[in-house]
Amino acid sequence: MLGVLLLRPVFDVDIFWQLKLGEMTLDRGGLVTAEPFAANHLGEPLAQLAWLGQIVLAGVRRIGGWPGLRVFDSVVWLSGFVAAALAMRRSMSAPAGIVAALLLAFAFILPFSSLRPQSFAVLGFGLLIALLASQRPWKTRLLLGAALLILWQNLHPSVAIGLLYLGARAGLSWLEVLLRRRTNLPVFDTALVLLAGLAMFATPMGIGILAVSAQNAAASKAMGVSEWL
């Protein structure tokens, strides 16, 4: 799977300005807050989306060049799938079923895989699934979950996807409580939903990320970017 990822071409041109923003942030020692590229918008306020992911990718490229960056990005992307698969393995799921699910998911998402900060989102989602399957004490998992969600949102602002997943999971658990009279309430799952909701705003953008995300989604839909749909 890693070999297949490394053979994929870099087709998302966003990575080039994102890397440049990461380099500028490293050189300045602070975030770039004004538009530095678009001629018609120079000096206008710039949204700090995926700022941490841009810094990490720019730093890796400085150390390992493009070959090192491609390997790093592919390993990050694939690690999300590996984390989810290992979590299911620990829950005693059938190995053949895990392999089949892994390959099926890999085949579906492969067309969207390219060198970009979205790879951190794949890793974050996989680690979230692993955390939910963990047998650690709930307080430890809650602290790890808070750290993971905040880190994920700053590496790539897509924790909203994790929030939808956690919300569906918690909703089903509460449904079981109501219908089957379960005595163990899904407190941990519910707490993670609340943490994910708060983590969405735990970035330099704060509450302003809602407007930027809505604008980004509308532009993506207008351009026919199916990944957002």
C-alpha cells in the first residue's frame, strides 16, 4: 500500500503555496496573517487554516527534500489506516475481515490521495478510532482525545468530520440506553463529542473558522470538488 501511494502523482497544486506559507512561517517565527500571493488581494487578512500542517511539511521538505517529504506524507496517510486496523485487531475482529475492510477503504479513497495536509486528517481519524477501542482508563483516554482533536484541527481543520462520527456513535449508544435499558451510560462518548465541538475553535481562527469553512465548502461545490460533497 505504501508503494502504491509513493507511485501516485502530486496532483493537488495547493501544496505548493501551502509549503511556501509553512516556509514563511518558519522564517518569520510567526504566522502569516496577510495575503502574500494573490495580486488582487495582497495585504488582506489571511485565514490560518492547516497552519501547523504547513509548518510540519515545510520543515520535513527542508530536511529531506521532495523525496523525503513524499515518503513522510505517504507514511502519515497510511498510518491512519494502520491505526484503525490495529484497533479492530485488538477487539478480536476476524483478521480476514480487517484486511478486506482495509483494502476496500484504501481503494475508495486512493483517488483523493496526494501530498497535502489532508493526510494529517486521515491520521487523526485513524487514531481517534484506535482511541475509542483502547482499554485505557476513561480519564486517560479523555485527555488523549482532547490533545488529539486539538492537534488534528490545527494540522488540518477537519475535526468536524470526527465530530459527526463521534456524534453518530454517541447517539446510537444513547438509543441503546433508552430502548434496552442499559445501565452503563455512554459518558465517555458524549464527553468526546463535546470536546470535538470545542476543538473546532481551538485554532488561531477561533469562531471565525465557521465562516471560512462555509465559504470554502461553497467554492468547492461550485467547482465540482466531489471530496467535499
